[in-house]
Amino acid sequence: MRYRLGVDVGGTFTDLLLFDNETGNFWRHKTPSTPADSSEGILTGVTAITGEAEVDPDAIEFFLHGTTVATNAVLEGKGARVGLITTEGYRDIMQIARSFVPGGLAAWIVWPKPQPLAALEDTVTVKGRMDADGKEVRPLDETEVREKLTRLRDAGVEAITVSLINAYVDGSHEQRIGEIAHEILQDVPVSLSHEVLPEMQEYERTLSTVANASVRPVVGKYVSNLRAKLHDAGVKGKLSLLRSDGGLMSSQKAEEHPVNILMSGPAGGVTGALWVAKNAGFDNILTLDVGGTSTDVALIENCEPRRVRTTDVGHLSVRASSLDVKTVGAGGGSITYVPELTKALRVGPQSAGAVPGPVAYGKGGTEPTVTDANVVLGYLPEDLLGGSFKLDREGAKKAVQTIADALGIPLMDAARGIIDIVNENMFGALRMISVQQGYDPRHFALMGFGGAGPLHVNAVAKLMGSWPAISPVSPGVLCALGDATTRMRTETARSFSRLATETDVEELVAVLDEMAKQTRAELTNDGILESQVTSEFEVDVRYAGQAFEVPLTIDQAILRDQGIAGILERFDEEHRRLFTFNMDTPHEIVNLRAVALGEAPSLPAAELEKGNGDPSAAKIRDHTLWMGGSEQAAVIYDRSRLKQGDTIPGPAIVTEMDSTTLIESGCLARVDAVGNILIEPE
């Protein structure tokens, strides 16, 4: 078995990328998603791509999957009914929550508080108590536990969460309740807080565990169903799912801890961009993943994507590591309109979606979208995919004309205005993960992918000052590439909660060693060789009295060499970068984390045949588009016929199976050794 198959399920299409470990060759395929049962679309795609590559399904060693099943369950409110068991006196923990209210001034007046994932009527308390040092203050009342669990069973709960006070120090009471729950509720899944998130702060620990329990039946059913169908289709390779933090986890672990895959979908694009960046020789990358409904952006510095300690999905914010991805409602299907009251052009966040879609697709859409504006301007040629897919330009013109009439301006000015606004929306999202985090975007290249990313990457790079603008090979299936090229990852956390002045470095190292042993064992139990596992460590530090921490990556060798002072120096540097100031206050070490990583697959990027710099052999035809306030002559190229070193002056359009790249006037594009299109100002 020598193949890796990456599969990413989106709202409109399921993307597949089959990678040959030995040669670096790959095959790509897109098939319509099947929202009612995603596995049906996946199996259709597997059959198609293995047939195209003439590969037996049994030759697929790794099936690597990014999914939005858990995300959609949260967003659509389709999670399981959760019963919550907590310590006596803490029944209202989910209702009290935190005092933070999102929004601007006076948002609390109009903000509708989200309904907790565990309702108050499904929350019960039990006697029994551990203190903050893990000593039993009051024994667990097992008779009461059985009575409360029976009540929850009779009420019809579909999942159980156990979250007791101070369980992160000693989880023995939770463990016992879990054992009794399995006796009484049998097949109902049980999530224990000291296993899901062994950290202090009872609300965050409880919320994360309740979220885990809520999506666990949905994810468990999906994963087990997919695993069975793949086996029946002849795919005997190992099924792994992409975590929110960009690593992989076994399908069995994903069933137990689905809270770690809430942002599995967007993470695939970032990991794919990282693989492309490494092969192209770029260390610092801003990513621009533009789909039909939204745009996801992220930052990669020194070949490491930026991670955060919280995962946000809708109103839900859980304590689980994830890639720092920001999303805005700006995509190819974003609907544009002119409100009667303001007479000001608006773009999104509403989307035409896949059905009916943009007017240009000819599937019944009537409202003008970003895609329609691109068609009107000539940025999207009418005959895509070698003429197999026709766009309705006249229909798009009629739709965009309604915007022009409402604004009282010419058609082309209205279309370009739509594109300028959506580019500004993308620019705003990129500022959130760069400038607002203390990074200068001029020190980063900008990579555009997704179906519409390469159409906008050149213009957004101008706004950001981020060069080159990169259009990777197969940008439309880059998320599937990310699934196929990342590695196994697991982590564990532990609250430390001690002033730095009272912390002994040897004690800290001993705790980290113990945690590393635990995480390494998890990966070896999943079949990874001990010699292929590496460990990394993180520590959360704050100024004493602060309500938030700054996570830092640490190395044990450096820790032994520089001691606690080395950690504090790094913290002060990061705090100043993030907030522009430091405080003359004692430091507190709050949480420790150990991360175990499997070996990164050494998957090569296939080199292109060298050319002489002249792209004329890839020319499809001459073209006319609207740019800079006037019609301009352009050329359309077929990406599959471009060679290494080919140079393309703008304006020009490069088409391929899954995306279209726009090179603007005043810019020059060069094809690098592995096929990426690098766009720079002339």
C-alpha cells in the first residue's frame, strides 16, 4: 500500500486528492456533496478517483478526512440532548456562564443569550467533593448518583457529561460516576471532564465537556458508518480525521473526543498551504481560502501555523486547541444589493449557495453575486474546463445591471465596485490575523486557494502589500491536499497554577516528562512506531491577577539551560508584541501541555518540465476584460500546459479544472519549479 487519500467535505463539493507516496504524482476529483449522508458523496468520489488513477482501493494505506459534521451539528442545533452531572451547589454553572457579551457598546441590550447545550432541567447535582489539592473532602454518594442517573435516563438524554469541581486534580469521583453511568444507561456515551480538559476554571472545563458530549453521538454515528462503508468498498487503510489544530487523530479517538474536530474543515486548507509553502521555499504565509459562502484566513510564521487555545463555532467557544482561522461572509456566491434606505452598495454575508447559485451558473439564480460580477468583468471566461462548463454572461449582465441602475452608474463600474468591496472584506479579515496580532503583512506572502481564492489573491495582495501572491497547484482541492500531507497529533494538558518565583525547574521538567510519556503512549497505541514520535511542550503564563494567559512553546533542553527566567523573558517579549506593554507584576505559570507528533510524511512535490520562459504553448485564446477603468486586451492560458520558468504578463487568466487565476495589469506571474504561480508587481 503506497497511497494516501485526502478527502475534504464542503457544503457544495467533496474534494478528493490521491497521492502516490513514492513518485509524488497525484490525482484530484470533485464530486457533489450529499448533505443528507456525506459518506455517499465520499464513496462516489473514491470510486471515481481510484478508477481514474487505475489504483485498487486496497492500495490506499491512509484515508485522511477533514469534516464539518461536528461543526454543522453545533451551528444547526442538531447535537444530542445532554445530561449534566456536577457537584452539589453548582447546578446553574451553564446558565451563569461568563459575563462577556459580544458586540459593541450596549450590545447587552439586544444580545439574545444562547441556549446552553445542557438544559437546566437536564442538570443534576451529587454529593461528594474534592479540594483544590485533590484530597477528598466528602465521599461520593453512590446511591444518589444511581438515583440521578436513572432520572436522566428516564428523561431521554442521549449523552452524559460528568464535570465535578476540582476534578482536574483528581478525577476518581468522575471515574466512578462514569462506571455507574455505563451500568444504568449502557450505550449512552459518557464524557468526563478530567479526560476531555484536565484544566482549572470550572465553567470552561464544563462547557468543553458538554460540547464534546453534544456532538459525540452525531460524530460517532457518522464515523462508524463511514468506516463500514469504506471497508465494504475495499478501502482497508487506516481512517484518520483532521483535528482543529491541524494534526490528525484516529477515527476511534475522534468518536471519543469530537470536540477536537470542531474546526476540522478550515484546518485542512491551512495544512495544505503549509505543505505548498515548504515545497516552494516560503516560511511566512498568509492564507486566503475563498469558497462560495465565506473566506477563511490564517497566518503561518516560520513554517508554523498560529494556534489558539479556544475553538469558536457560532456562539460556542470551547477550550480546545485550534488553528487561528478567521472567517468572513465573503465568497463567490455572496449576494450584492443596494438598500433602499442608504443607497450604498452591500456585498454579503448572505449567499446564493449551491442552489440556486449565481445567475451565471444558469441554475435558476436571480440575485447578483460576486461570481456574476467576475463574469461581467471578464475575469471568469464564459467557457471553463475546456468548454465543458458554460457560464451565462448575458444573464450575469442583467443581474448586475440592477445594481448599476440602483446606484445610477455604468454596468462595468458597478461590477468592479462589487469586486472592490469583497476584496476589502477579505482585506479586513487578513488584518485581524496579522496587523491586529502585531505582525507586519509586508513580511508575508499571500496564498489564495479554494474555488475563488486565485481570482482575488492578486488584488488583495496589493491591499496588503504581501508579495508574492501565490496560486498553488490545484487550489480548489487544497484542503484535501492538507488532509493528505499532515501528521498524527495528540496533546494533554495539566493545570500548574504557581508563581514563577515558587517554581523549581526540575519539578517542571518532571511533570512535562510524565505528560510526554502519556501522549507518546497514545500515538504508539494507534500503531505509530516509538522512534517516529516526537514531543513538544507548551506553557501558559500570565501576570498574577490577569484573567487570561499567553501560550508559549518551550523546549526541555532550553528550559534546563535557561531555567524559569528563559520562559519569563519569552513571555514578556510576546506580551509586548501582542499588547505593546509589559507589567511590573509577578508571573504565574498556569497550565502545562505536552504534544506528541507522528512523523511528517515526506511527500515530494513533482517538478514541472523546464521551459524557456515563453508561455505561448499554453495559450488558449486572446481575451478582453475590464480593468483599471477600461477594456484591456488579455490572454487566457491552460495551466496544465505551463512549464517551469514560464513568465506571464498581466492582465491574463489561467484556467484549470478546479479554479481560475487572475493576473492583474501591472503585475508579472512566474511559474516556479513545482507549478505554483507567483505573482509580483512589475
